[in-house]
Amino acid sequence: MTTTFPDISISTDRLVLRALEEADAPALAEMMNDELVAAWTAVPQPFTEAAAHTWITEYAPAERAAGRGIDLAVTEFLTQRLVGVIQLTKTNWRVRSTELSYIVAPWARGEGYASEAALATAQWLFGDQGFERIELRTAADNTASQQVAQKIGCISEGVLRGACIARTRTEDGGWTDLRTDFIVWGLLPEDLEGVDDQMTEAGYSSYADWS
């Protein structure tokens, strides 16, 4: 049984999802220092280019080699600009399930890139890798992330009370932890039925290819 993800490139009409490269470090660091990324993720703040380089050259390859997941750079097809990251983590190869998360750079929000990239990844997992379940977890107040989950066909399955640590700004400009709930979303292969048409009607690409 295969227990690691392949070196993959996933393409849509507008995006290319590929392995992170060392040249991505400056844009990745800039993205991770965004206010919303800081608020809704556990990314250390401030996030340096050295930290981005370590993520690209050490953390991401180790996660893939160990079979725990894969990190994919989301880039614009035309400009090759880094606009986001897709992460698969906590992969269970026997159950054929994995947890998906996404981050979009502030300069690329509002374009439907998170939904397009997440849907393309799901299509690849179900269609090529034989996965049977994808799980997403969104902080209770992170409505933008919840909207992405809904757009790609995820079903809300429940709430993990007090399971999420978010961050909020303090009066002196620093950050403090804020405990909140996780909403758990599940996506099965049959949940994608009709999602392609809905995405197309909304003006976003739903076609995906991989190599």
C-alpha cells in the first residue's frame, strides 16, 4: 500500500499547485505575516524568511517523506505568483483520509482561489489517490474559511468545543491567545456531485488536471 504522496503538480484554468520551492521563501514569509493568517493559524509571529526557508527545505519534505501529508504552493498560471498554500496533514492511509487546510495571501483574496485550489486538491485525492474522506477544521468565527468549505461541498459535522487557539491583537499591538471552537467539516467523494457546475456558475474554474 502506498503511504506517501507523490511529487505532484495540479492545474486548473487559473492556478498551478506544486511543491514549495526555495524561491517562494520571500513571498511565503510576507503571506504568513498577514493579520488574518496570524489570527487564525499557529504560524509564529513575526514569520521570517529564514522560517519560510526551513518550512520549504526541511518541514515540508519531512512531512511528505513520513506520509503525514503534503504542502503545495498555489500559484497563478499566468504570472507564476505565489497566492496561497494548500496543506494536507494527519493523513491516515488505512482509512484513506486526510485533513485539508488553506491559506490565501491578502493580495489574492476575493478571487475564489481558495475554493478553486481546495476543490482541485479534493478531485485529485478522490480521483487519483483513492481517498475516501477529507476533513477540514475552521475556527468558529472564521467565516471566510467556512464559506470555502461550503463552496466545495463540505458537510458540517459538528463542533469541537474550546479546541482551537486563535489570536487577537492586544492594546499594545502584540498578540494574545483566544480559545474558541472548531467547526468540523467532512467531504466524501459523493459530496462533489454538482459542485463543478456551481463553481462554474459562480465564475470560477472547476476543471483540474494533475501530473
